[in-house]
Amino acid sequence: MHKDIKEILYTEEEIKAKCDELAKQIDQDYAGQEILLVGLLKGSVPFMAELAKHLKSDVKFDFMSVSSYSGVESKTLVVRQDIKEDIRGKNVLIVEDILDTGKTLYNVKEMLEKRHAKSVKIVTLLDKEEGRVFDMKADYSGFKIPNAFVVGYGLDFNERYRQLPYIGVLKEDCYKK
């Protein structure tokens, strides 16, 4: 365990098993259909890669880099990198590492729905309901987590800890300096 981690919430093995479970649900819902996985950079990358290994459906990958700004109640979305794929008439599955306030996912989903996709759904590895500000719910959700500062498996603090193969709670003294 990394010296900055207080405790491990989910091991690499537990995450892989959860990805397999989520993939089975997704494959059942999209039977015989192609899915465009849209990963939200950077945090979703490890989760998206693991999830895709378990999917039997035909999938394509695309990525977005987005941020929500101007206060908690704002719906302002800044798109740093947009998807390349034309999604008109396609099944889009937004892949995110954590659903917290719901602000970014609310805005991304709304933006992609306006592009006339056949469907736009969300899969998230972690769901932190206590942090929710926007009325958002993932269609597919891995683990419900407590209101703690978590890192690893793509999640970061100041771009650090993304490479950890597990989800862990970061020690307070690491982010309250």
C-alpha cells in the first residue's frame, strides 16, 4: 500500500470482478448493437480499459476532456477535447471514474443528447451519493462509496496516484496542507 493511503476500499481483483459484472449487464442491454464508449479524460482511462476487456458487444472508443466551471449551480461546460465520432443514431455510453456532484456528467449527457444519439447512458466505477448536487444517476454503477477523498485506478489528487491498482482513501494531511 502506498504511504499516502489511509485504507484500501477496493482491490484490483474486486474492481476487475465489478467490471465483469457491469459488462454482463451492458451486453444484455445492448445485445446485438454497437456501443460507442466515450471516456472522460483522464480519470476514466483505467476503468474504461478494464471494462472494455469484459464486454462482448461491438465497441468503439472515443474520448472527451471536459470541465464544469463557475460555481456549483452553473451548467457551464468547457470542452477541451471533443469526441471525433458523429454520434447521430448511435448508442453512446459515457464512461466515468466517479459520479460525485453530478455536474460534469449532467452537462456532458445533455450535450451529447442534443447531437441526436440513439441513446446516451452513463457507466461509473464509483458513486458518491453524498456529494450529489445535480439530480444525476448512472445507468450502470460499480461501487457506492462514502464521502471520502479517494484516489487510484485513474482517480487523482493533483495528477498523482492515478496509477495505483486499487481505490484507496487518501490521508488528510496529503490534501489539507
